Amino acid sequence: MLSLFKLFGKSPFAPLQIHMEKVAYCVSKLEYIFQALFEGDQGKVLTLAEEISVSENEADQTKSYIRNHLTKGLFFLMERSDLLAILSLQDSIANKVETIAALLTMRPIVLPVNFHKGFFLLLHKNLATFKEAFQIMQELDELIETSFGGNEAEKVKTMTEKVALLEHESSILEKALLRQFFTEGESLPSPLFYLWLKIFESVGDLSNLSENLADRIRMLLEVK
């Protein structure tokens, strides 16, 4: 954690960016774990779920370190509560990924092929929403240099609007998948049916959480 400690003197956002990178690593595993699931490779599913759990734990440790070492000297541009709120939202994304991975290991499960296309459309839209939120976090150093104003602030506002649009598109895809699932998934055993509903919901939560994170950054810009 020494390298992280050194970052506290450079920017209040640098530690958050380090944490967000760990969150992004968790998110990056999602497509692989679902591919393994649909290929019937339960061993790989279990391995990837364990990797996600380890990565989420590393993100948790980073989160705790940041909380314990935030000093008053960092808060010349923003409130400590704002930094902690952003950190908490980032952490919720990593937690959600771990939850999804855990759901996939409850029992060997399959999703009928006719749902694969709709599911991957939903998954990829949520990953795209997170990616845009991740890019916003990477822009925060530039915001400091411009004192939260000018062209850089307008750029970030535009990015937050894109996150909102992607989240909206994700909601449309989730509703379409659910309509199909309730119409064509009646033959699935009840435990499996409800497990997949929980998985769909959890995947959709990724874009909701990403939008919440982007909104929190937008709020910072509005009060400057």
C-alpha cells in the first residue's frame, strides 16, 4: 500500500482511481465467466468466481486503506463525504460482480440457447455503461487542473449524459429479456427460473450503479 499512500499528496482522486482500477478488473471477468458457463465448463466458472472473489477482497482492502488515510489536507476542492460517497459507489459495483459470480456457483446451471442473444446484449450494454463511468473517473485529474470548470467540465458532463443513456438502453434490453423469459421459460424448473431472474437483475444493477456513480460526479460539477 506504500505506493497508494504516496498518491494522497498528489490528488484526492488518485486513490479513488486506483480503487476503480481494481473494481474494473473484477468487472472484466464477467464476460469470461458467462462464456465458460454457456460452454458448460463448470470448472472454469468456479475458478473465475474465485478470482473475482480475490479481486473484490483486494478492492475492499484498498477501500479500507483509503478511508483510514484520508487527511484534511486533501479537501481543498471537495468535502470528505463526497470522496467517501464515490468510494462507496465504486465498492458497490465490485460487490455486485462478486454476487453475480456467487450466483453462478450455487449449482450447475444452464440457460436455454434461445435466451443467449438477449442475455449477451444485456451484459454487453451493462459493461459498456460501466466502462463509460470508469472513463469519467480517469478524467478527474483534469478537472482538478481546470478547477472543475471550462471545457473539461463540459466534457465530463457529456460523459455523464452518455452513462444515463446507456443505462436507459440497458433497462430496455432487460425488460425485453424478461418478457421473453416469462413467455418462453415456463419449462425451466422453478429454482432455476428464479435463479436466472436474480442473475438478470444483478447484471442490470451494474448499469444502475454506474449511473449513480456518474451522477455523483455530475453533482460535484454542479456545485462548483
